Amino acid sequence: MSGSYGKYIGNELKYVTQILDSENPENKKAPFVGKLEKAFASRFGCKYAIAHNSGTSTLHTCLAAAGVGAGDEVISPAQTVIMNSFATLHQNAIPVYADIDPDTFNIDPKSIEKNITPRTKAIIAVHMHGLMADMDPIMSLAKKHGLYVIEDSAQCVLGKYKGALAGSIGHMASFSFENKKHLSAGEGGMVITNEEGLATVIRKTGGLGYKTLSAGQSLRQLLPSDFQDPHYKRHDTLGWNYRMNELTAAVALAQLERVDFLVARRQKVAGLYREALEGCDWVIPQKVPPGFENSYWTFTVKYEGQAAYGIKWKDFYDLYKKNGGDGFYGGLSVAYGEPVMQNKPFLNRYLPDDKVYKDAFNYKNGSCPVAEDIQPKMMQFKTNYRNLEIAKQKTEILRRTIKEIQGK
């Protein structure tokens, strides 16, 4: 959309144009990746921010920094994106799934505790739909058992827990700049941490293992003069090319400059949904406990219309669309129910054929009963409307749809 409702109406064009001017000395003097990292660290009150090319590579480097390796276990919520599992598998480790809270839809600390074994190395606390997980008990468990906690904050920019920003409590935190996220640069991601040792491993793991890299130094900064020497040895650890490019960094920086406005607008839209649901006890919003602040990546509800009125999930979806509403997403499949986790094509290909792995992937229905019950009932409504008048129209259609069903 054009005008004041546009998606990229800050400094995005200005910054990208500067990069495309190859003769501009500022590009070498102050690369945008470095600018973005510095600004992100400042905004989130942390010592180190390391830019990545996606919000999946961020998880991979965090697990590497946590020392996760062959045969280790990593606990994550059963109902979330599959990337947590994939990053774990790429470290030759074993995904273990904890159940979720029936009201907040986030990982249940009690279920985490039940799943901790001597092999457990890390917990990925995913902040779903804009709401932070219950971090105090999670951090207590981590301290008790000597585990690392990685906050997956891809859906929770500026979400808060007892006054603390999402990403500021765990040992490391991962963010995503994918197209639908709060900060949208098409792709890209960021890791933040306050620990220099972790930041150094993250930087080197995502930067092809260059030995010159450090916690606060991007490869785009000036390299030593002997870098051109034929006898110079460049790499001292295993790494991947997860570095962010300058164009992505330029767009992400401009988005970061507007982050408070972008999040506040989603929260306003969420308020409209809440008004539309007043008096309805069968479309139940994600619970926001006292002390939490939801940044509303989506406005997510639990749908009980089939039990209350005999209206199936898909029938409600079709009626809302027929009445002029936008479509909405269902909840992602419980991770261990995905074909890749059931068929296990990674065994004998990525992971060795030994007893540790053969006995590890016996994921069965009923393992996380709360997640399995709630996931088919989830509805995720859009919050990233750039025009609040349109948002009002759509939420009013939701209200009328609910009244129509209740009136039958």
C-alpha cells in the first residue's frame, strides 16, 4: 500500500540507495550489518548482537554455542515451528518435546522438567504468537540441571515478562526478520547474548569459522593486512555461511528504527479483536497472565465452536470468509506429528546407525496431550494490518459472524 499505510515508509529506500552507490565511502567506513548489530544490541539492552541470514540459522549457531553435539537432547515445545527440531538434528542431537500450557499455548515448565535426562543440554523456550513463555521456572530448571536456555523470540519482538524484554532473560535469544515478522526485511535474523564466549562461538559458527572473528567483530570489518598472504591460515573451527548481507541489514535497520510503532499497531489490532469477542465464551483468546505483555505476532484463539454450536473449524472459516473476513491460519502441526519426524529420513543419512539414535525417535500420539488437543482448535488471526480502518472492518465482520452463529 502507498502513503502512510505503506510497509517500508521509513529509511529503507534511503539506506538501500546508499548501499547501491558503490562509490559512497560510508559503505566501507560503517557497513550496515555493523550498524544494525550495534542498534539492535542497544535496543534490547545486551552486550552482543550477531546478524544472520535467517531466523533458522540463528537457532543452529545458538545450539553450537551451547555445546550441543552428537547424542545430546534439546527440549522444545511440541506445538511450534519445525525449525527448532531441524536445527537440533543438524547438530546431530535429539529433539525432545515438552507439552504446552492449555491457556497460554506456550511451553509448560512442568513438562520440561519431566523430560530432562542426563543427555539434556539445552532448552529452546519459544515465545508463541507474541507472548513470552514463563521464564522464571524455566531458568530455575536450567540452573538446577546445568542447561542452556535459548529464547526463540521470532514471534515476540518487544514482548515482556515481568518488565524484561523478550530475549533478555535466557543465555541466548534468536530473532527473525522474515517477511511476516514484526521487523520485516524479507529474510534475516539476529542472535543476542550477554556472554562473550557464547557470542564468539556464534559469530564464528555463522561466519565460516574464520579465526579473526570475535564476539563483537563482523567479517565485514577490516581484516589484518596479512590476510592476503598465501601462508595465512583463515579457519580454526567448523562454520557455515550464515552471514547477513548489506541490503537485508539496511532494510532491517530502518525497520528497527520504527519497531515501537510497528508493535504498538499490532497491539491495537489485537484490542479490536478482543472487543469483537466480548460476550463470546467459545472463541477463547490466548491468555496473557499478569506481568506479561503480548506483542501479538498473531491474535491466536482456541476455537470451541464445534462443541458449543456444532460448527466445525473449517465451517467457521468458510463463513467468516463468506461474510468478507480475511482468512486465518490454523495452528502448526505438533512437531513430532510431521512426516519428517515420523518417517525419520535423517536416520542412516545425517545421523549414524547406532543404538542411541535408533531408540531416540519413538514419537507417539499422546506424548503431549494438551498440544494435541489444542492444536486443531487454534485460529491465528492477522494483526499486521497497516490500515486500522480495514482492521476495524475485519474485526467487526468477526463479531457479526459470531452473532450469526449464536443467533441460529
